[in-house]
Amino acid sequence: MDYDEIVAVGFTPVDDDLYREIILDHYRNPRHKQALPAADRTVAANNPLCGDEIDLMLQLDGEGIRAVAFEGRGCSISQASASMLCEAVTGMRIGDAEALAERFRAMLQGSSADPGDIGDLEALQGVRAYPVRVKCATLAWNALLEALHQDNAEEQRDST
Ligand code: ZN
């Protein structure tokens, strides 16, 4: 593994051992990392600063999120954050998922010291100290908000 790979993949900028373990576990065993053929919304997001790429796919069910999945590659922070996102918002109401995404972004961008109860997502709090990596952590969440805000008219309804 060369130096660039260590920086991109092996380096997890979190001091707390437990939190680092949670992040690496999601990175090595990502949840919901698969295609979602019947997706209602798909958003491709990338973070050129780090080389992270994420395709986020959603199945909606009225006011709820029935299923979420992602595909992609990139650093441990970006991929772990996407995995945690899928686990957190599956089955949530759309409005609650939006609120969670806003709280998560506020936590990382420093505008809120206390994000409330966000479960395992708290593990990513330490990324706040590394501004360059904040984009890695928020990539999937920005994609989620974009997907939820997509106008219905833009949805692709291809029945083939
Ligand atoms: Zn990254």
C-alpha cells in the first residue's frame, strides 16, 4: 500500500478508539451496499478532493423511505458514512430523514455542538476537527437531501 492509499483509506481521523472501530466496521462490512433496481430516486455524488464516489438510491413509499442503498468507492469516512446513512434512514419518514441529515451536517460543520440522539453517527463527530474530511462525511448526506428534494417531475418512470 503506498502513501496515497494509506491517506485515502487507512487513515481514519478520529481519536476515540470505539468510534474508530465503528467507522472501520462500516467501511469493511458496509450495510445496504448494493444496487436498488426499483429505485424511485438516484443521485450520483462525488468529492473530487478525495476521490470519493457515491450513488445513492431510494425507494419511497408515500411519506416514508422504504429502502435505501448505495454503491461507490472512496475513503473509509465517505463509505462508512454512506453505510450508516442507509442504516439510519431506512423506514424513516421523509421529513425525519431530512431533519437528521441537517442535524448531522450541523454537527460536522460546527454550527451545532449537540446533535441530539443520532446513534452510531456520533462516531463521525471527530471528523469535525479535519475540515478537508468533512466533505467525505457529508457526501452521502448531501446526496440524500438532493434525492429527497428532487421534484416529482424529474423522476424517471421507466417501466421497462
Ligand atoms: Zn474521502
